Amino acid sequence: MSIEPIWTPSPQRIEASNMHTFLGTHAARLESPDYIGLYLWSVAHPDEFWRAIVDFCAIRLRTRERCVLENGDNMLDARWFPGATLNYAENLLLAERPGTALVFVGETGERLELSWEELRGQVASVAAGLRALGVKRGDRVAACLPNRPETVVAALATASLGAVWSSCSPDFGRQAVLDRFGQIAPKVLFATDGYFYNGKRIDCLGAVNEVARRLPSLAGLFIVGGTQSPPKLAQCPGARAFDELLGTAADLEFAALAFDDPLFILYSSGTTGVPKCIVHGVGGTLIQHQKEHVLHTDIKPGDVVFYFTTCGWMMWNWLLSTLACGATVVLYDGAPFHPDPGVLWRVAEQESVTVFGTSAKYLTALKRHGFSTRNMELEGLQSILSTGSPLSPRSFDYVYEEIKANVQLASIAGGTDLISCFALGNPLLPVHRGELQCRGLGMNVAIFDADGHPVVGKKGELVCTAPFPSMPVGFWNDPGRVKYRQAYFERFPNVWHHGDYAELTVNDGVVIHGRSDAVLNPGGVRIGTAEIYRVVEQLPEIAECIAVDQEFQGDTRIVLFVRLQGGAALDDALCDRVRAALRAQASPRHVPAKILAVDDIPRTRNGKIVELAVRDVVHGRAPANLAVLANPDSLAHFRNRPELDR
């Protein structure tokens, strides 16, 4: 990784940042007056730090806490802010805010705008409708909806009552939806009649009716008109139109909840079985998001924040919380390359977006399309966020060369498990190619070797050695927290083992080398799959690739599958170039024993490639859960390949 930064914030930008103000406020407590000093204080004195976040971010607590952290020596038993009460929706819907709260742009050109007053009014009306159905504190409300204003309204109405929100994207298959919602017994389901994607109208009512019939806990089903208004409800007996809920004005009320009362239920990817239902708490979600938004992302009132996401990805929940900053949230629903690669950037230009969030795969795809924003007006764009998978050094170069030269590019990493980040951006620090700028404040992150010793400049397991507020409250229906303990605390006692293969750099930044469960192990040497992808996907003939290890003749070897660009052929010359590039830019150990072409690569509905499913197919095993894949038919390209028998 480079010592010289690829971008450095100006002194003026540093001084205007929330992080600079926060650091100055607490400078007397720090060993050094810089971010390292602030970080070390935040992990050494978590009680002081998280209390300071509540004060600095003006988080509204109904009742003050007895203490900040109880049982802090035991990660599983730690409790944050015991005795405190608050409401997530109340902190997002402050009455004194003027102007625009939400902007929605759809693939067909539809544009909607809600003021803060209108948003508050709609949330109050929907909450009253839910209350009339008997929805109360702790009940589950589920949604299978596009990324529209109605989804935000329904989520905040749910949270205002103290009920628990859980959402999926409408492109999930019927079984995938039931695998999730069937476990949590929702009282109400919000769903869509359809959505538009890649210029096509996708009808959902048939699937919605089947899902609703198989959820016996439902007391209400509401349909949002995603493609026609009002929606046609004949296919869903007993369903009502969402707009009916908006017909009656109501007062906005907020239930007072404990800090660790449940707020959201999110789901693991389900690639190894039925998805785990991960329960996140009211206070932990809010305080962690406020820290990340206000300090690490430098969001201020009046900023305009966009993240390209569906409602089945935790980044939707993360985006929702930016309302607590007084920012305007831009929602987009549709394909990111329809009708052309510039569609999302035209939205950013039109809406004067200041923070633009997306995935690493999207930026890679933009580069392959040769897209540039040179003729666009993006003067107000301050930050570009990337997550979902490791962002390659070449993608860093692409952003600064073709998107915007003076912008903070923040690669961030965490996950559904913590509904937030372990490593992310920082307005005080430079950006280095291929690196996440810093470990997050209050997150005692380390890299452990196989023996559980912390290392720097070496690859190992990403861990967190002390409690943090957005740890899950638990898993749904997990007596004794057995599954929860197995998921995070079996590898290293009393230490959160995240499952990322990572490295802490000399810049005190972080590099993610891939998932630990997908790490390759040829000859006993551990190799992160992202290390291979970074090199191979630079070659113009290769659109994307996936690497797995194959047990062969008593050893393990690397097999690399590549999806080629149109017109390219996987001949001996291209294979030689792949091997030479890996040997030169990585190491001889990274060179695959086999390179094979495929027409498609399996991925989840959130766009993450699935090495474990390919590994299973290569070894003749049935993948655990095909319902989580967006393109399960792609596995046929990996099955019974004669090249793998020799």
C-alpha cells in the first residue's frame, strides 16, 4: 500500500469538520491532539466517549442512564446506558426542521418530495393506523418494498410505537421472503404491487398474496402502489391500499423505550442455511449511526445524502438514520445502469448531492463502461462512500481521475451483524489507495494472527476486543443466546470475531482481503480472495472473477473462474497474462492451478459474489440455500467441469 496519499483534505475543510470540533472539545483528555489520540481515548474510556457522543450529537433521551456501560469486561453481558429511555423515530423527526426531508427519484423519471412537516404528518397517520390494528411495543412489522418514501414512513411509524421493523427487497424470491419473515411472525406486512427495473415492469401481487397466506400471524396487509396508483388489490384478498392510512390526520406520539429494546431485525446472507434473524436495539443503532454520520462522514444539517441501496441491505437502515442529522435523504429505485451508466450521477447533479454512497462493484462496473462525470456539475459533492466488498486500488484511481479530483473517497466496512462499520472514512485524514482511512471511534478493532495475538502490517482475522453499542441485542428465537455466541465468540474467547481477513497498515488504515470463510489455503498459506480479484479484474478482457480452493490429490489448489468481456476469449495467451500479473503483483502462491471461463457468477441479491456456493458445487455438494441467490442458475456453469478432474 502507498505511503503517499492520493488525496488530502484542505486545512479549511479540516477546520470546518464536525470531527475537528469534537476533537478540540476533548483535547485536554488526549495523549496527542490528533485522530490517533482521539481514537485511543475513545477505546480506553468508552464510558466518557459514548456519553460525549450523546451530548455532541444532541441525542434525545427521555430518561437519563444510571451509568454508560455495565458489565463492560464481558462482551456478551455488557449493557449500554441502562435505565435510559428514548425513541429512534423521535430523534429523526425533530419538529423544528424546515425544508425538505425526502426526495424520491424512480427509474421512470417519477420524482416525489416530502417536507419535514409532511413526513411527520404521514408518520403520525400510519402510526395511528397500525395502533388501530393492535400493533404495540415489541410487535413485528415487515415490509417487502422498493426504496420509496412510503417505506421510510412505514418504518418510522413502526419505530414510533416501539414495534420492530424488518424489510426485504421485492426482488427477493417468495421462499427467500418466507425464510425471513416466517421466523419473526409479523403482525403487519407492507408490500408493493410491483416495481420497475431495467425498463421493465415487475409485477409482485401474486408473490405477495402467497407470502401473506403463509404468514398466519398477519392482522393487516397494505399495498404500496409502486407501478400504478391506486394499486389493483383483487389478487390479494383482504389487502388495503397504503394510501388509506394517510387519510386521517393524527398526533405524532413516541413510545419511551429502553436503550436495548429491539428496533430492527436484519438477516444474515443465508448462504450456509436459513438466514439468522439479527436483532438490533434502539439506542445502539442510533448512537452508532450518529457517530458515523456526524463525525466520520461529516454530515451536517442541510446536506443531501444519497446511497444506492435496496431495502434488503443494511445500508438502507444506515441511510434512514441520516435524517437524525437534519440532512435531506435522496431515495432511488431502479437499475443503476438504465438507461445508461450516468443515471445515478444525473440524480446527484439534479439534487445537489453532497454525500454519494454506492458499492465497490458499481464503481468497478463504471470504470469498465469508461464512464466519466467531466461534463457534469458536481461542485457540492464532498464525499463518495463505497462498501459491500473491498474497493481495489485501481478503483481509487478511477474515482479521482474520472469522477471528481477533490472528493473524500471513503471505503467503509462493517456489516449487517453490527448494522454499522468497524473501519470507515475520516474528514481529518488523507486517503491512501486501497485503504480504509481509519478504525471507527469507540471500536477496539485489532487484527489477530492464528494464535490470537495482535499484528500490524500482516494479514489476519479482524476482531473487536471490547463491547460496542451496536452489537446485536441477540438473534430472534435463540434461547440462551447459543447461536449468537457461536456466530461471533467461539474463535477467540470474549472477543468479537467478525469473519473478515484483513490487515492494519503502517498508515493505521485498514485493508480488507476478503471473507475468512472464503480464504484460500494452498500449501498452508492463507490468501484472501480479494487479493486475487484486485489483480485479475484490472485486465481489460475480464469482467469479473471468482476464486475457490479445490481439494485435489491430497492437497488444496486454487481454481479461478473468469467471466469475460464481450468478444474476449480465454486462450493460452490470456491465461499466461493472468498468471504473470498475479505472480508480479501478488506472489507465486496467488497463481491459480486452473483458470476456467464461465458465463455468469453467482451472487446474493445484495450483489455479493458467493464463493462458498461455488466451492460446494466444485466438490459435488449441494449449496446450503439457493433462495438467497439472485441468479441460482449460474451454478450450472461450475458443476461437473471435466477440467477439474485432472
